Amino acid sequence: ETVLSIDIGGTKTMAALVSGSTVVEEIVVPTARDAGPDAWLSKVAESTANWRNRYERIGIAVTGFIEGGHWSALNPATLSIPDRYPLVDRVAALFGKPTFAVNDAQAAAWGEYRFGAESGDDLVFLTISTGIGGGVVINGKPLLGLAGHFGLIRSPSQGQAPFEDQTSGRWIASEALKAGHPIDAVEVFERARNGETWAADIMSLSAHRAATLCRDIQLMFDPDVIVIGGGIGLAEGYLDLMRSHLSGMSPRFTPRLVAAKLGRRAGIIGAADLAGEGK
Ligand code: BMX
């Protein structure tokens, strides 16, 4: 069975025809951040128009919170979405096929559990991206709803700001801007690799915070692995930095970190599988 799978993130949108864990066709377009969900969906419909007869159902993974087929932002700074947007109804009406919707990181956790990471029955996925998202699989079951929204955690020492606002790609870019460099997070990493200390310091602080979060996740779920994904998490050098921040820690608390085997496709592959028959 072939599924049309869509992944709408804070920075980019992917759409793919997926069969099992195989991506048959794929397109990637920027998410027009200010345009809103009707425009994001029309853009996908337009770009995938000639795939129309090739899929039976639709899986859609999105940044944000899914409840009863409705879509809302938890942190509008990651992506601004009207409260309780009727996502499943709109997608089903636009594409004319049965639709299943899920949070992006929850979908990615499922994709890695089914086809990527070698784990037992417990796995946590952590995406470090525009925001910071997470997905939890326990006893072979994906936890849905709010579960895994680690980017929204607040640390008592850091006031009311969500954790992701001090760690994510958006934070990295805003710190760079404060240092006089109006560039995006990926470019901050390039500068760090070229030996610019200000950039290396920002990257290191982000990786340190993400590593500390992983230690806390280990205490909550004791997963076999924590799979790291997202444009920042998968950027060259970031995972090694996270590991180096964990190196002094008691082995009892130290999580096993692995890079997402499915890379940036974990979400579309997971959403397609969840949308499949009998799920
Ligand atoms: C935010 C939240 C999560 C999402 C995560 C990563 C919103 C809009 N999103 O914590 O639902 O999983 O960002 O999102 O509240 P990404 O766009 O960076 O992949």
C-alpha cells in the first residue's frame, strides 16, 4: 500500500509517496511561516497533483499539538497555527482520501522504532530543529497527545520561557544576531567549524542543554536509546558535542544517544506507517 505522507515543520514541508519504509517520490518546500495552514496545504496539494492516483490514504505529521484531528500550536514562536484548526477534515476534503494526523516528533519516533534505530520496546526520539520536539514509544506503543513535548518543559531556574526557546535553532540564530551575525543556525555551525569562537560557544551551550534534557528523559522513561534528529541535531558535530557533555556523568544516568537512521525522513515514514491500514 502506498501512502501520501506530509510533514509540516517550522522551517520546511516535505511530502512523499511512501510504501513501507521506502520513499518512492519526495518533494521539499519551505514552510511559508506567515501564510497559515490553508496556504500550506494548498501548496502541498499543488506540488503533489500528479501523484493523485498513486495513493490510498494520507498520513500527516505536523509541528504542534493534535487532538481529535484538530491542530494547535503549543509554542506559536515555532509555528503560528490558529487554535484547533480542523486539520483532518481539511486534508480529507482537499485530497479526497482517509487521513491520519500526528505530531511530527511522535511520527518520527514511530518511524525509527519500526524501521530505523535498533532498540528494544522502549525508545525516545528527540528532534532539535526550529523548536525541540519529542516522541516516546513504550512497550512498543507510541504515546500520543501531549506526551513527548519536551521543548515545552520549563526549568524552575529559567522562569517562564519554554526550554526550546533557549536551545533550538531559533535560539541559536537569535544569539548569533545578538553577536552581530544575522545568519541561520546551520551557518552558525559552519562558522564554528571554521574556528570562530563566538559561534562554537553558542553551539556548545545548545548541545549542553540538549544533553542535560536527555539525562532527564533517561530518568523519566529509561529508554534503550534516545534517537536524535532534526536539522540541528543531525548537523555535523552536534551529536558528538552532546555526547562530550555527557561524558563526565555517572554511567547509571548516561543515555545512549544515536543519530536518526532515517535522517530527515523519520517523520514521513512514521506518519505513513501510522496511517496504514489497521493502525
Ligand atoms: C514545538 C512544538 C512541537 C514540535 C516541536 C518541533 C509547536 C508549533 N510545536 O515544541 O509540537 O514537535 O516544536 O517542531 O508548538 P519543529 O517544527 O522544529 O520540527
